[in-house]
Amino acid sequence: MGLPQSTFVHDSSANTEHPVRFLFPVTWSYLSGAGKTGQVRQLAPGMPMLITASAPPAEPPPIAKKDDMSAKWEMVIPKMARPAKPVEAAAPKPIAAANADALMAMVGRVMGAVPAAWRWSVVSAAVVLAAMFVWTLFPTPKATARAAAVVPTAEWVREPAVFAGGGNSRRQLLVYHGSRPAADFRAEFDWKPDARGIGLVFRCTDGSNYQAVRIGLAPGLVAERFTVFEGVETAHVRRPIAWNGSYAPIHFVMEGTSFAFSLYAGNERIDYWTDDRLKTGDVGFYEERNDRGADLVTLTFPGHAVPDFNGNPRLNGNPRLNHPGP
């Protein structure tokens, strides 16, 4: 592309070191197709150059012929939309945790509304409430079933005395038999003196093993003690009892503690001895000669192996255990 020399315009009045302005026409040329030449507007010297050009229209790409084997074809497969990955739902919080979160949120709201001067009191109350809440999270342990306490029972029992060799005896044992044999005891009763007397048994395990005391007139008032061990009766030990000859009832007390025994008539101890052959057993009376019964019987068992007794002995519905005298 060539430019004629007349197209350069120089402004000689401009005294400057900067480049001067030129005005020259511009034309466009195309390698193919008919193009339009840009229009140039002549400006006076010193005016800026303005160029107006028109871009050639874009030509559409050539269409390949059907028999043109050089044409290339492409098959575009649209992307398939993959199913969205299922979002796992968050496991629900346990009821206890949800309740705990709700409790903490409530505490936060309360603390924000409480004046600063009262916050320590509110914190203390919140701690107590939280402790009570945590306590409810744990199941209350079930109470362990305990064996019911065995309430000791006792009843009056009659049985015959048995001696070694199988000899016949009229002696009948009438004992207060408990669910457990007693070791310590205290027996009290009133007896009105008569010739038939009264017999007391203790440490009785069966008809062949027991200790006994018999009180009677011979001719004065005496007490005889003995032991029956494996069906064999020992010799009797006699102790006199002070007596004024009155037939008024006399109060007797018999105590057994460990292996020691004491007998009282009124307020006086008339006998004391030890015997450890029989350590436990029942307490009661024995009949031998149509004996007169005792009155106001009281049996006390400090070890509580047998319930205490207070009254007149009864057996099989009979009002008195022993036969009443005249």
C-alpha cells in the first residue's frame, strides 16, 4: 500500500518537541471477496485524524458437498444427568440428648434476661436442676428381693418321757416348743403349795434329754433338780425352801444363761448350778401325779429365738395345760 506525498500535512506553526500530527488516508484491501474502502474525511491542519472504517461482512463457512469425503463428522453425546447422591439424614438425637439441648438453650435464655447481680443464684439453681435432670437419665435400680424375715413361732406340745430300756412312765412333758431351740430363758410362775407338787423342765430337746426341777412338800417345802440325758435320769439334788406353812401362792423364777442356772422362791435364790451337757432346748412343765397346774406363767427369751409367752398354757383348745386342782 502506497501513500502519495501530498497526503502528509505539517503544521509549521507548532514550535514543540512533541511529534506533529499527520493526516493521511487509509484504505482496506481483502484477499477474497469485495470489500468496501474506508472513507477518509480531509481535515484542516492541526485537527485530529478521524478514521471511519467498515468491517467486511463475515462470510458463512463453506458447506461441504455430499460427495466430499474430506468432510469430517462429529457426534456429540449430551452428558447424562447423574442422579443426585442421597443425603443421609442425620441420626435423631436421643430423647435424653434432645432434652439436654433444650435445657441448655432455656438456661441460656434465662441467663441473658437475668440481671448480673442475680446470676450466681440462677447458676446455682441451674446446677441443681441439671443434676436432677441427669439423675433422671439413669434408670432406678430395682430393689433386690430380700427373703422375708422368719417370724419365730411357738406352741405348747405334749409328749411322753422316754427312758432307756423302754420302761413305762407316767411322766408327760408339756413344753413351749419354738421354731428354734432357745439357749437363754427366764421362766416365772405362781404355784400354790400342795402334796402333789409341780414339775418344771428346761433345755428339753426331746423326751429323752432335758433338765427338770420338782417342787413339793416332803414334809417341808423342797426343790429337787435332776437331769435326764439319753434316757437316763441322774440322782436328785434336794434344796429346802423357807416356808411359813401358808398355802398362799408362791412366785418362782427359773433363769438359764449359757450353762448356768438359778432358782428363786419369792426374792430369795435357793439354788445355783452349772451343766453344759444340754446347751439349748424348750421350756415347760411335766406332769406325773395328776399335778396341779401353774398360774400366771411368763416365759421370756432374751435371744428372741422363741416369742415370749404370758398367760396360762393351752393345748389343743383346752383352757389349761395341766389339770386344775381342787
